[in-house]
Amino acid sequence: MRSRIRAFVVAAVLAGGGILGGCLDQDSPSALNGLEKQISDNNQKGYQKIEEGAYEDALPFLNKAIEYVYKLDPELKDLKREVERSELIDSPFNNISWAYNELGDYAKGLDYIEKSLLILPNTDVEYVNKGNALNGLRRNEEALASYKQAVALNSRSESAIYGMGLVSYEEGDYEEALAQFKKYLELVPSDTDAAEMVIDSLLALDRDEKAVKFADSFFKKYEDSYEGYMIKGYLLEETAEFEETERFYKQAGEKFPDLPEAQLKLGELYYDNGDYDTAADHFNRLLNKFPDEPEVYTWLIWTSSAQGDLDQAEAVYAKSPDAAEIHNAMGNAYLDQGLYLESLPYFERAIKLDPADETGYIYKLKALDWGKRYYRCVEFGQKLADLAFSHPDIPWYIGQCQLELENYEEAIPYFEQAVHLNPEDCESLAQIAYAYLLLEDDAKAKEYSNRALKIYDEDSTALYVQSSLEEKQEPLGGRVRQFFLDNYLYRKSGDQLEQALEKLKQPGLSVEQIGRTINNAKLADDRFTFAIYGDAYDQMTAARDDNITYKEKGNTYYFAFDSFTETTDDQFIQLLDRIPNPEDKTLVLDLRGNGGGLSYSANAMLDVLLPDLVTSTIIYQDGYTSSYYSDASHTGFKKIYIFVDENTASAAELLTLGLKTYLNNVTVVGRDTFGKGVGQVVFEDKRNRIIVYVVNHYWNVKQNNIMNAHIKPDIYVKGNKLDDFMRAVK
């Protein structure tokens, strides 16, 4: 899983440009006719909102201006060719493109600016807005061409020159980027963003000494303003030792005692260096000095979270202003403690306050993913379908949740979108390859795994895909044989197992022959290793996504499980989240006749019902062990009843023992369970319609395994009717 928002450089929205709009050929606004005046008034109001940074508020005015444009000139509604019109007619399209770019909706920004460019004459401002939209969509080559067109119209177009530098940097052409940013600084000498990009370009070119000289020169030029200190500090953070940078930021703080930005840098340095106690002391002093500065609260919450002190983070949050960055920081503090569901309200508040900031969306999706709320993650992602985002983590998390739900075809477009936003995203390419592997589209799986490995040749997912593709070249019988030998828990002495599986080496075996060989090779009393194929396979795969019975009556919520498949836990969690105020409710888990299934699925259910602890430990054939953990975030109930019988086994016993061991409100009802503390691993070939379940591990809960020992109920029930069991529920 992704432990943080991935390191991905998203270009800040470049400075766009607006056109206030002329007045046709008249001398004053009063000379405009009714429709023209409506266009002018609404365009000016929208323009003003953009200037104020209220981009969402600008849209209604600009849309209204465009409506009046179409009323005045209906031909423009479906415009496909260039026409000449006045600036008054053209400017609303340019301005709404500018607004959408600022909001990060680059697709809409591009749509409107392309129409604006069909209305002649064109200006450099329009080509800058088109370049910004294309840059936001990661269509860098086209963006560069558009910026060049802007420069052709106006050689001093600052935004176009900056855009050319940014695109060149993103494409790895650091020499060209350096030239463009220097040219930009000739026009806007004090721009710190461009100065930082000059430093980045020089460092990327391994010209550290020149970067130092540039920073020193900038500092001397602006040493009486904080901008000079900002650039010098930026260079020191990249190249100098900690002590030198610390001394410099102390000097900056003394120089600008009343400037929050100057005071914050020292605390940020301590935080980045892992000295959280010193950082906390520094930020607390600043809080007394700048009680209305949101960034101070944000850093204090981040620092408290890094110290593992959630109570302190909450105390800071309680007295903080209502700002999106603060809500995101507080939500992240809950994430750090494994309280995934508890973090969601903070991210939702951040999104409401600042819908243009992608951070809240990313954190909310991450919380849903990490909290195993895959259905909710997908539902939230679908609500974002009409929005355009620039950060690849947004589609990545949606794709990942689709993948967890085994919606492989639905997952692929999201990972493709992530790759579109970041072509170097080998992780997304590998996930696409994995999805195609599971869909048995081997050609696509090979294509995307090759692309991933070309970027990073040690990507584990891509390597797994390639290894699986190589194995698939072997005959089906040989693959099943090797899988069985590698995993079967009850290896027979000597060569007996290999001899029993010898027939699988023969080419051209039918799935029936393979299935019979497996059944003959396993131990006679091993009821949990078996093969399903042909019509039985079709029936099983059709039913395995619907193996839960759910009922509710009053304050009692009843779940019955036939088995534990790949999606049992997801279905359970989806239904569980619909229960209001679970702490006041009774949960009934009916595991009668449940012979088990996948230990992973049972552990995932334990995860959502238990606090932060080790749910179980898995012991493999070779003696190696691994553990499953539950996170702090969990759903608690007033009472839990578990129905069991003599056919409750394996993963069903794991779920029962896990809840009974760690919770004091669990009552087991029924009869002694089967007593089979083992779990399975699965081999599946969809194309040949066969699935093989192989017992491959023991499990224990808190060092307790019920192998041949059974789980004994708290309340015994003789009958088999549900009513007989429900009488025990109080």
C-alpha cells in the first residue's frame, strides 16, 4: 500500500490570463445594446471573481455571459471554424478557461480556450491559457507548442516563458528549462518560484557551484526582503549541512520577527530533520505570537502526530481556525494512528472548504483503501468522475480499490489515468499488467509489465506478472503439480507425493484427470484440499460473490456465511457500515456448516471488528511464519453471538477464536467445532475452468491452535433450526 501521497511533482497552475472585454466599436458601455451589456457586465463580474481568487464563484457569471453571447450570435454555439468577432464576444470563453484551469479542471479549460481561439483575432493570453490546460493534462509537447505561439505574438509574455521552462524541466531538458527561467527572471527579477526552478535546474545538471553563486547573488540583491532569504535557504536545504541551514534560518527569523513565513522555516527544518520535540517547542512559541496563522496550527498538528501524541494534536485542533489545511493535518494524524474511519470527517470538511485542493480527496481515498472500505472508495471515486485532477494518486487509489474488489476491467482505466498524469508511474503500469494477468489477457499483461520494468527493473508486481506468464507456458498439469508440491502442508515422506503427482507431467490432460490426481494425492482425511472444475467450477464462481445471508430485526443484525472467499470480507464490511450506532446493537455471526476458505478473508473481518493487535499468526510448511494485524479503527458492538456446529472449520474457526479471545462480549452458541486449525491457498485457471484449494498453513490466535481440539461453545444447542440458536440471543 502507499504509505503516503507519492512523491510526484505536480506543476502549480501557471499564471493564466483574462480578457476584460472590449465594447465592440462603441465608445462606452452605455452605448452597448441589451445583450451586449449583459455580456459585458457578467464577464466583468466573473473576471473580478477570478482576480479575487474566487474561481468557483466566477463560473456562474461567465456561463451567463456565454449564454448571452449565443443569444446575440447563435452561430458561435456549434462553432467549428475560425471567425472574426470583437473582444467582447471572445473574452468570456477565455476567462472561463482561465477559471477552470485554476480549479484544476483542465479538460474543461481546454474545451473553452479552443473555442476562444476560433474567434479571431487571438492574443498571447489565449495561447498561454491553452498551454496551461495542456500542461495540466500532461500533454507537454502540445503545451510547449502553445506557449511558443504565445511568445510569437508577444516576446515578453511572462507566463508563456515560464510555461516553456516548466515543460522543459518536466521533460528532463534541464538546459532549456534553465534558459527559459533565466529569461523569465529578466522580466520578473524577484519571482521566487522561478528562482527556485533555476536552482533545481542547475542541481539537476550537477552544477552545484553555479547554483550556490546564483542563490548568493539573489540573496545579495534582495537581502532586505524575505524573498532573498527564502531562495538562499532553499539552496542550503538542498546542499548544506543541517547546522549551517539552522544558523541561516535563525538569522532570517531575527531579521523578520513579525513575518510568519520567516519564523516557520526553522521549525520546518527541525521537523524535516526528525527533531520533533524541538520543532514542537518552536511552533508552540509561534502559536503565542501568531494565534491567527493557520500554518502554525497545521505544523503543530503534524508535529504532534509525528510524536505519536494524538491527544496533543486534538488539543491544537480544538482552538484552530476553520481552514482546509488544518483539517487535512488533523485527518492525517488519525491516519497515522490507524484510525482510518475516524479520519474521514476531517478530510470531508477540508474538501468542502477548498474543493480545488486535491489533498483532501487523496487522503479520503487513502483512508477508505487502508480501512478496507473498498466499496465506499469506489463509490466516492465514481462521484469524482466529472472532475479533472492533476495528481495521479486520485485515480490510483480508485483503481486499487476496484482491484481489491476483483473488478479488474473497471480498475484498468483508473490506473491508465494515473499513468497519463505521470508517465513514469511504474507502479500503476504494474497494476495494469496484474489486472490483465487476472483477466487472462496475456499479451496485454506482458506489454504493461515490460513498460513497468523499463522504468524500474525491480518492481515486484511486474516481476510477478512476468514470472506467472512464463509459468503459463507450461502445460496445465505441470503447473498444478508444481503448485501442489510448493504448497501442500502435509508432505508425504520420501518421494511418495511426487510419485502420486507423476501423472500431472503428461501433456494434454483434461481438468477431470487433473482433479482426480489431486484427490488421490492428498491425505485421505484432508477434506480441505480439493479441485473443482467443469460445470461445478461454473456453479462455484457464479455463487462465490453471493455467500452471505443478511437480516436485521430490531437491534439484532444477523449474518450467515457459507464460506470465506476472496470477496466475503468486502461484502461483510459493506453491510457492516450500514448499521447505525453499532455500539448499541447485537451482532450475530452464523458459521454453522461453514467449512472455511481463505484465512485472509477471515482475518480481514477480524481487522474491522478488533482494535490494534495481532489477529493471527500463520505457520507455513517450511516453518516460516507471518502475522495478520488489525488496525486501531474498528466497529464495536454491544454484544456478539457466534453460531457454530460440528461442521464449522478452518477459517470459520479462526474468526470465532479471534473474536472470543480478544473481546469480552462474545458468546459462542451451538456445538463443538470441527477442530481444523489450517488454511488454504488457491490455484485458479479461468480459461480451463479449474480451481484447486490446497491446505498450506496452520494458524494460531495468541499461540492457541484448535487443531483436533475444537472450539467449545458457551451455550450448547442440540437442534439445527435457526430458532433454536436465536433463543440464546439476549
